[in-house]
Amino acid sequence: MLPTLRPGDLVLSRRPWRRRLPPLGRLVVVRDPDGSGRVLVKRVVALGARGFSVGSDAPDHARDSRRFGELAPSALLGLVVAVWPRPGSRG
Amino acid sequence: MLSRLFDALAKRAPLAHAHCDGPCGIYDPASARITGEAVRSMTKKILALTPPAPGDAAANAAYLNTLSRYVAIKEEQAQLTKDELLVLWTDYFKPPHLEKYPDLHDTFWKAAKLCSACKVEVSAQHADELMEAIEKIHGIFWATKGRDVPWTLAAG
């Protein structure tokens, strides 16, 4: 998610309203659909009839909807409300 | 002061990944090989079962119980094999691999179909073909890593 987020940055998110799709362009916290239980921070890049697609700000080496397709609303864990850059990470 | 607060929060915050592909990066066709072997083993055991003599209720119950267990395990292991293959296909293999192995998609598609066939049928031939398909995938997989890993079966 460079340059928006850098390794070690703190992200504050709030729980979404149940089953509601996130707003376009919003940074979101989602559950990786690969079943690993991993949590991802991504940007909402498209809204569909039944789900939403997420993309990355640094798309060259990222895992997002181009790899795993549209996400169901149930995969949405949080909407990012604040980013606190890791001290010293912005030179 | 703020920096210390940051550190304190960072220690407690759950980790979210912003990019990266499967951070473990551990893939191995051995998982599909093991479950595939279980499918073949169960298929053979089902084919080798002999129905009891008519009228022997206890033997009949034991026979049905054993048969049901074999079928359930075959079904479960075939699905696991399909899952393992799909993970390799969709997560491990990348477009450059496809350039080098143009029949990659066809190989996985047929292997996945064989998993289904092994569920639907009790076919020793399809169970053997499934193992051949997994062996082929094993060969391609380790070749992409530049490693020579021998194909070894658990079943003797």
C-alpha cells in the first residue's frame, strides 16, 4: 500500500455496519479470502451488486482483487478511520 | 513521548498486511499426493470388499458400515486433493510458468476433473490417472523451483 502506508504504520479502523458495502476509495481492513486467516489493508476500487473489489496503491507486487476477485461484505472487517505513520518512517 | 505511545499501541495492535503474496510461500504438491493416494487406496478397498451371505444380519451390518466408511473417506480425500491442487494452480503458478508449460491449465483442469470422477465413481483406472496427473504436476512444480525432488509414494 505504498506510498499511503508503510511497514509498521498504525491503522485505526472501526467495524462496518453489518452487510453494508464500503464506500468507493476507502481504505479497508479485510479478511484474506485464501482461508489463511490473514488480515489485509486495501483500498476499495469497485463496488458490485453483491460485493466489492479491493486494490493496492502499489499494484506491482500486491495481492488484491485482481488475484482473488470480488469480496463478499462478510470479508469486510473494518473501515480505516486514521493512519498513524510509524515515527521516523517519513524521513 | 508520542513515539513511546506509538510503540505501546503498535505492540498491542493486530497485524494487517498491506501487500505481499502468501507470506509463508510454502507450497508443495506432496499434500495432493498424500490425499490422492488415500483416494486410490479407498477405491481399491471398496472394489475388494465382498458382500456377506444373504440372511447374516450382523455380517451385513458390518459390511455396510465398512463400505460407508470407505466411501466417506474416498469422498473427503478426493475433495481435499482438489482443494490442494487448486491452491497450487491459482496461488503458486504464475503467468511466466504458463509460458514455459503451455499445457499447465489443461493439466490442472484434467486433474481436478479426475478428483470429481473419483468421487462419483469407484474407478481404479481414474484413481491411477489422478495419481499420474499429480505426478506430472509434481514434476512441473519442482522444475519451476529448479529442484530435483523424487516422486515417492507413501503406499508400498
